[in-house]
Amino acid sequence: MGSQQLLLIIVGVIILGVAVAVGITMFRDQAAASNRDSVSNDVVYLASKAQEYYRKPQALGGGQKSFNGMTLMRLTNKSANANGTYDLESAPITGDPASVVVTGTGVETGSNGGPVFLAIRVWPDSTAIITERTN
């Protein structure tokens, strides 16, 4: 075999290796982005359920214009799913809190080495993202 043919084989192997590495990185980034979107959707859903709890009369299992007594189990029957785990930051069992915080932690690890994390503060009439760590 000539030296030119060997050089072409080596260049071909290098290009193939770079293409595989780029493909793996793109797949990992897409998985993290998809997980970020899914966790965001789930947390927004739980936030709307918290507002529903606030508005619902106490006789129907709601808070009667209060977040008092709200737990994660009153919003959903599972604290985790295929997208991540969810929680209430300091569930409002007593007192008269004006808002609650719903958090979600994703299952995918991204380029920064950590999972997606999202926290949304929920008021009776609005919501706001207060913490977001994405990949």
C-alpha cells in the first residue's frame, strides 16, 4: 500500500471519530433540552393545581382562599415521574402564606454536570420563575 492510501485511511478514521463524538454530544444536549421542557411543563401544571387549591372551597378539599394545609399530595398523587421529582418548598401547613414555591428536578445530566432545576413561586393570581438551573 502506498503512503498516500495510508494517509487517506487515517484521515477518514479521524473524520469518522469526530463525527461520532459530535453526534453523541448533540444527542446528549437534545435529551437535556427535552428534559428541561418536560420539567418546566410539569412544574407549571403543579403551579396551576396550587392555584386551584387556593380557590376551591374547604368543603371540596381546597384552601378556601388560602394556601394553608396544601401538600404535594393534594396537588398530585406522585411526587416523581419519568421527567423528574417535584416538591413544595416548605409546605404551608400553618400560618397564612401569600404564596408557595413548587420545585422540580430533572433526571438528565447536561453539559454543566448537574440536572435541570426549576422553582416557581405561586400566588393566587400569578406565577414567577425564581430559580432556574439548566443544562
